[in-house]
Amino acid sequence: MGSTLLQLIQTVCDETGLPRPDFVISSTDQQIRQLLALSNREGREQASAPGGWPQLRGEQIITLVNGQAAYDFPSDFSSYIPDTEWNRDMRWPAYGPLSAQEWQYIKSALVGVSPWTKFRVMSGQIYFDPTPTSATGGQKIAIEYMSNSWCKSSGGTPQSAWAADTDTFRLPDDIMVLGVKWRFLAAKRMDYSEEKQAWADAVDREKARSYVGRTLPLNSIDTRGQNWLGDGWSQIPDGNWGL
């Protein structure tokens, strides 16, 4: 992680026996142009992969405005992460996303007014109900989302496509190198099964490393000595499991 576009493409060329380029973005060599296109493809695929990468998670803080129901997505928005929507001021969750049927019901039917914030994602924006008033304007809604910016400029600006040879990949280098290799072989109608399997294994391995997993003890005491269930080690019987 941290290699530039030029370094990544040079590594791909070294491993596939292709001539090493001195530059990529401005290259007129059709082979390098193809590698550039395939690296953009790999980046987009990783940014939209199921489960996502923690490196591509972001947080949006929306400040509610009196009389304004709809708010724009973040500039690098890909999708919202479910059950992360909270009103930071009232310290309660925002309910949603509502379905089309639920949204039309609360907007059209005779229902009681509720102080609980509800939301719906549509028309390229996120909508809140009830519409903020002078009483709720200024409250902040926090929600996590997946970013589509899988690379960044040398200055750190997130991007959804390569723009310069000095841009860097936000995910582990092996994902890009191995991904471009098998896609290149596939485009050339060559056998790519071994390279694709190596890529799939690398994705699984690096994604597992990227997440910080919690320790799940079989007794009631966690790794910090906190007793959650009451009487410690007796929670799991030695014999018939309490039957």
C-alpha cells in the first residue's frame, strides 16, 4: 500500500515480461494504455466489492437546516453503511432507510407526528422526516458510508480514477498488481486461472488483515477482565451443557 501508479504498472510489467514504462498517464503505447484502463477497472471493482474495505469507509456529518428535508451525499459517496445513522444531539438513532411504500405512507396517511428522525435515500440525496424545524435545525446526523475514491493524489486528495503517475492506491499493492495481471491475460485471451486464484486469495487475506476483529471468549470474561454475565467461569458447564 502506498505505491504510485507508475510503480504499480512497472511491477505488473516486470512480472509479465513486458517492457517497463517510464510514464503511464501520458503514454501513447497501446499496451500501457490497456494496463491503465485495467487498473482503473480493478480500482472500481474493489471500491464496489461486497463488504467493502475499512480503508474506504468515511463518516458524513449532516447539520439539519430549518425547512430543508433533502441533503447531498458526500462527494466520494458510494453507499451508506446500514445502522450507523445517529442524531448526535438527541443521542438516538435515525430510522431507515425507509422503503418507497413506508415513505409515502408517512407523507400521505393520517399518522401521528413523531420526534424520531426517519430517512429515505432517493434522487441522489438523503431525505429526513419530519422536515427539520426551528427546534431541530442545527442538530447533527452522523452516518458512515463507503467511498468510491480508491486512489488519491500525491497531496492526499481522494480520487475515483488515476489522474497522475504519482497517484497512490489506497488498498494493498498486491490487490492492484495481481488484479491487473489476470485481467490483462484475460483480455489477451490467455489462460489466467492461476493468476486470478492468486488475486482472489490475496483479496481474502488482505481484507481479513484490514479488519480489526474482536476476541469472542467462550466464558463471560472478556480479554480485559470485564465480567459481563455475572459469576465468571461458571457460565459454561463442564458436562452436559446445562441439560
